[in-house]
Amino acid sequence: MKKLIIIPAYNEYENLARTINDVKAHAPDYDYVIIDDCSTDGTAQLCREQGFSMIHLPVNLGIGGAVQTGYLYARERNYDIAVQIDGDGQHNTRYLKDMEKIMVSCGADMVIGSRFIKREGFQSSNLRQMGIRYFSWLIRVLTGARITDPTSGMRMVNRELIRLFAAEYPKDYPEPESVAWILKKHKQVAELPVMMNAREKGVSSISPVNSVYYMIKVTLAVILACF
């Protein structure tokens, strides 16, 4: 099968080399593409200097637009599997083989790498974990499915979802909304317990200042996605 790793990146100059080294060490049978979301910190220059596979967006589209660009790339090049990981080095690609096995054996359309099944490795702050549990509860109420880590950015999808996400994908904080959306379309979602790393450098896009906006926006988006 043709397999692709999609790596959205905005101002990840300090983290990308570690991320790509991890891909090359643990997932050599996967192609990868970095989607540089019009970074301002030299991310594009680093990719060019190091010969990293990259698509440079001339304007900032946000996480949803960057990830959808990766799905468009996967669709146009006929990939069978696409997996999204963050550019900050938090996701371990050694889990991709197990995610792929679950996808094939269970017939899953999406496999999510979850921090909250075994609760090993780096965990989010208590405040963020409360938010994640809330979205897990909301998705279960609306769809009947229990997803322990609906905000995880480590997600593998099959060819059908590649085509679906290439055509339509949430633009802002897309993970919970897109999970709810495909569950309502009766797609199969599975989870795999994974350990994640703490971000070594840089800052998260979700700050305490915009966390209230995040909760309200994503709540409304999940509800609308289900109806």
C-alpha cells in the first residue's frame, strides 16, 4: 500500500528536524510531506536546506486548511493510507505499524492515537484534560461512540476518508468536529494507546487566552456536524 505522513507545521523551525528523524527511523516505508502554513520563523528555509518534502502555503490557512492540503496531496497521488502527526515532535511514529494493523484487522476508517487509554507518557495539563473529557462526553451523547482522545492530532485514515477530507474538512480546531462528522456518517473509528512526548520548544496554538473561544466554537461545531 502507498502510505503518507502529513505534517502540518506553523513556526516549527526548532522541532521539525527531530520530527523528520523520527519518521525516517521508525516509518521508512511511509512517504511524508510537510505542509508549511506560511511560517514566519524560517521553517520553509530549513526544509529547503535539509531537502525535506514540503508544500509551502503562500498564506496562512490555519490547521484545518494545512491538513486538508495534505489530504488533497494524498488524493491526487493515490495514497491508500494517510496519517497526520504534529510537527512539534510530540507524536511517536513507532506506533504507525500498530495503527495500520488495527485499521486492517478491524476494518476501521480512522485510527486515533490516544493518550488516555493507558495514561502513559506525557499528559496534558489538568485543565486541558477536563476539556478533552468534555468533548469525549459530548461526542458520546451525540453519536453513541466512546472516543477517549477526540483532540488527538495523531490520526490514520483510509482511502475513503482521504477523499472525503480532501473535499471537505473543518477549518478551525478540526479534530473533534471531524471525528463527530464521520461517526454520524457511520464510519468506523478505533483507538490505539500511545505515549506522546512533551513539546521541547515553541508554544501551542491553544493558549489560555483563546481556550474559552476554543471550547465554545468546537462545541457548536460538533453539534452542527452531527445534525
